[in-house]
Amino acid sequence: MPTTRHTPTRMCRVCRVRRPKYELERWVLEADQLKLDTKQVLPGRGYYSCPDGCSAQIRSKVALKRRKKH
């Protein structure tokens, strides 16, 4: 029986499409600023977005969520 390696998937925060983790950009909140985590290793809550178009809208999506929370 051949063994296949598991590929982690994540959902784009903007368009809600599931893709393999390596195809998405990861954003992290640091001192209330969104920062692109190019190596995907920074600590904290990560938000994922598609690199084509959705990454421009990620700031407004996360800001809206944080406003509702507080």
C-alpha cells in the first residue's frame, strides 16, 4: 500500500476557498498591525489569504473582525 503524505489545507479569509497551506500567504497581528509572515513561523493568530487579489482585502476583513470583538 503506497503511503501518501498529508498536505495541510487552510481557508482564505476573504474568498473562503480551501487551498494547500503553501499556496496561501499568512498574515499575523503584531502590536495591532497586520504583518506578512513570509516564512509562516511567527507566533500568534495567523490569517491566510490568496496571493492573487485577496491579500489586498485581508486588512479590512481582519480589522472588521477585531472591531466586532471589542
